Amino acid sequence: MTPLGREIAAIVEAEGPISVARYMALCLGHPAHGYYATRDPFGADGDFITAPEISQMFGELIGLWCAEVWTLMGRPPSVALVELGPGRGTLMADMLRAGRAAPGFLDAAEVTLVETSPALREVQARTLTGARVSWATSVGEALSSPSPCKGAGGPAQSDGPGGDRA
């Protein structure tokens, strides 16, 4: 049995059955034995690859869209950009780079990355060096800030160009 398997067995022995959510949290996010702590799962040598790792265009387009929606909202003094499972931080880095095209947008952007892996937080911090970023371990924690726009929820409530709903 693996070290993590032994630890999970000990938890079940001591506490009784555990939820699937807790089991998966341990398997993926355990600080010593979890999936994200024991390997780099991204890229050609990893287990999967995501669009931001292939091309910067995806993140840049999202960043430009966020800046445009922020402008359509009247350029509020703060806007929350919340990314769930940000991997290496590549998507947000591309978004912020493109967001520089809208003066004032980066000053308004309150970036929160929802990440449970300490190892990935370190990678994200390196990728986003110089950016104002905070981390949360859950969506609830990320959305507890007093910002007027919560992730994708704000733009969906705004009229897009031509009066169409975004």
C-alpha cells in the first residue's frame, strides 16, 4: 500500500467512512503524497496539457474581453478576476499581459487564484511575479472579497456591445 493509502486507511479506521470529496482532496492535494505535490502533471511530459500552455492567444483574448467588460461596466475602481485551478498560472499571466491595453484595468484588477496545492502556488507565484495576486483554497473564500464584480458573474450581468447580454 502507498503512504497515502496507509494514511487514508488510518483516517477511515479512526473516523469511519469519509466522503468522496475528502478522499479526492487527499488524493489530489495531500501536501506530501498528493498528485499535485508529487509530479508536474502539465505539458508534453505530464498527464495533460491545457490551451494556455499551447498558445498565449487564448489567455490574451480572455484578458482583452475582461478589460472590455470592465470598460462597459464604467471602469469601476476594482474588479475581481478569479481563476479556478490555475495550473502554472499561464492563463492569468496571458490575461494580465493583454489587459495592459486598457489603461487602469490592471490597477482595478483584484486577482485571486483558487489553488489548494502549495507546490502549484509556488509555481504560480513565479509565473506571476510582479502581479498583485492573492490565493484562496475554495470558491467561497475567493468570493468573500467586497469587490463589485465576482469572476464571470459580473460580465454576465452587463450589457455587451450593441445592448446584447454578454
